[in-house]
Amino acid sequence: MIKLSPIRSQKYINWVKTLPSVVSGKSPCDAHHIKLPGFGGTSKISDLFAIPLTREEHTEGHSIGWQSFEAKHNIDQWREVLKTIELAWQTGIIGIIDD
């Protein structure tokens, strides 16, 4: 089995923080690394799996749990990650992960 190291890019995270929240459309935002089944533990997954959330939304998600957060705000973290990556690709930002 191949073990891959998570992609780390502060430039990408800083770019995600410039985007409006995927929940409310407000700014400024934190870059929230989504939670995925099977990716538990203490280390974060790759920075590519980050979405913009306001500080209040980010705190709420950690407080009520991500399944409840998704249901309450009618979002899917996976879909939002894919949209964020697609935007990064379309705007040429995705190339900045090649640090």
C-alpha cells in the first residue's frame, strides 16, 4: 500500500481565506480542513481539502459536529471542496501548490 503525505501549502490556505464563506457568503474566513470518514486521527488531511468558513461558522461546526453542521446549513463539505479546487484551477491558483 502506498502511503501519501498530505499536501501542505500556506499559499493555498491563504488564498482559501480570501474567498467568501461557502455557507453565508461573508468574509473574512478561516480555512477549514473538512472532516472525512477514514481520515481520523490528530493530523489534518491535505490543504487541498480546505473550504472557507467565517470564524463563527468554523467554531459552530466544531461545536455541533460536522454532520449536524452540514444538515443545518444544507451544504456538503465534499462538494464545496471540489468547487473550491475547481475555482483554484480556473483562476490559475492551483499552480501555487508547487512550492
